[in-house]
Amino acid sequence: MTLITAKWTTEEYHRMIAAGVLRDRKVELLKGEIVEMPPEGEPHAYCSDEAGEYLAKLLGDRAKIRHAKPTILPNNSEPEPDLAIVKRLGREYREHHKYILAD
């Protein structure tokens, strides 16, 4: 028997969040599939925090380090990576998450 899963777009995912369908659930959208995120243990939290501090010092004002924030990808994904190095922009992203565009 072949298992077929429903695929979701980023827009559909955002509508589910707005409607409260995913309330109280720690999930992310990966390649159109809604995936439960495991709890973060102490070693993981420590290492990602230390790495973030190191990268922030290394990059200074040239970039911003985001910790566990949603990032929209062009393949119907919205992961929450432990760390992301992003451009320093003003308030451009107050209305939507950071985008990583394909070249």
C-alpha cells in the first residue's frame, strides 16, 4: 500500500495558524509537510546559544543572527533554524518573516 500525504503551501500553513488549527503545537512546514518539532534539550540550547554569540562577534554589524525564528523558503517550507545569518535591514520584516530567495 502506498501512503500519500497532503502537501501544504506556505499560504495555507499561515491560514491554519491564523485560524488556530495549530494552536499549542510546536510545528514547522518542511517541503509542504507539517512536522512536529522535538523539544530542545539543554546541550542543544547551550550549543546553539554559544554558536550564535560567536557568530555575532565574528560578523559584527555586517549581518544579524536570528535564533529559532521562522524563515520562508521557496519550496513551501518555513523552518525555524537554530541559527540564521541574515541581512541587517530596517523594519522591512515587521509584516512577514525573512525570505531566502532562490538564485
